[in-house]
Amino acid sequence: MNAHEPPAGPASPASPSPQAPAASDTAGFTPDELAREVRRLKRRRIWFLLANILLYALALEATVESIWRGSPLRWWLVGALAIYLAFTAFNWKVLSPMVRLFTSLLYLLGVIVFAVFELGAASDTGLWVAGLGLQRLMLLVVAVSIGITAYLLLRIRFVRRTPTLLVIVSGLVVYSLIPLGVATYYRLPFAAAVRGDHYWTSPPYWMQGVYVASQGLIPLGFIVALALALWAFLRNRTEAMVIPTISMLILLAAFAAASIELTRAGLPNMSDAVYMHYWDKFHPQRDIELPGR
């Protein structure tokens, strides 16, 4: 120590400690990052708003068109629409745009499944949505579900990087979509698509593309979507739950409607026991057979 230097005194409370770490520049958003986040949230809000408007319009249009075409379910549709609109109106400030979107989608899919349950997908007098009868709606929902399942499976890195699994998934998707395209082109009912009428009648029912999709691919896609939704929920990532949750709703509706039609066609499926329980409970006459049996 230099003899001319004064002895070092205690550090002043105002003086910074030499060991104190510097403040991190990443503790918050930078101005550019904040601006980008605001723009992203605005776009997200606009997309939710447009999707909700579209679903509200489809719900109103489906009820009006079905009544105009003389649907036997018209009073059911009117009652369901009234409950749906009242629920969303009274809880408008409570429900987030994402929850309102899920509610609207659940309403539309529920109406389709209910119409299939009561009248069968071959009926074109039960429900109409945007000019599409129940038969076309059924084919569309199943086709969209197959596409969603393919998307979810291909999101799994192990499936994408395994050539064998990639070929199997792609082949099953194409094989399942072919009968739906043929049924749409020839205006065949869903039961005919299950049996492979007009193009593929030799294989048994369990090898038909629609049966493979409704009892294999679609349930598998639902399991994957459920796993993704739970993963996002556990990590508190709300935005990551949107696509899996929407996928779950569509896949569940497609599975339920397809299984109901398989039961009507006299083919075994996962929901056969539930449908038979409903039929035995509300139709106790033993001399009446199930439709399509």
C-alpha cells in the first residue's frame, strides 16, 4: 500500500457493490418487440372476431334454411339456437373470444351429430347448412377429420423422420379419402361409402377406407390432439391449445356421427352399445328393427 494513500474506509451505502451484477437488458420487451407483440395480439383478435361472425352466421343460416326446407327437426333447431344465442349473449363479457369460438363450433357440430342420430346421414330433409344437405355435411366432416388427423400425426417428429411410418400414414389417409370422393361424385349415401359401392366391393367392411378412417385414424387423431392440448395446458401456453382443442371437437363429432351411421348400416363399431341402449330405452317395441338392419 502506498504510504500517501488514505486507508480505505467502509463502502458508502450509495456506492455500488463491485460484485453486484449488471441489470439484464432482456428483463422486458424492447420497443420493437413490444410493437410486434401488440400487432400480433391485434391480428389474433381480428381472426377470432371473423371466425365468430362466420360461425354465428352459419348457425342462423342453418336454422332458417332447415325450417324453410321443411325439416322435421325444425323445433329442435329453433330451441337449440335460442339457448345458444342466449348463453353467448348473457355471458358475452365473461367469455373470451376463444371460448366463444369453441362454443359456436360445438353448437354447429352438435346439431349435425344430433340430426344424424335422429334421421341418419342419408336424409337430406333434416338439416341444411350453406346449401349442403346432411349427407354432404357428413362426408365433409369426415373428410376434414381425416385431414386434421394427417396434420396432427405429421407434426410428430418421430413420424416425420421415420420413412416407414410416413408412408403408412400417407397411404391410410389417401385410402380413406378415396371412397369419400367417390361418394361425393356419385351422390352416394354414407353407408354406400362404407360398403365401397360402385368401386371397391370385394374387401370386407373392416378393410373399407371409411371404416378404417372412422374407427382407426380419427380416434388416433383425437388421442394425439388430446395429448397436445394437455401438454399446452400443463405448460400454461394458452395459444398452443387452440388448434388441438378445435381438432378435438371436430374429430369427436366425426367419430360420433360416423359410428352412428355404421350402426345403422349394421356394422360393428365402438359406439354400437351406446346407440343400442338409446334405442332400447326409447323404442321398447321389439318388432321394430334398427334403420338399415
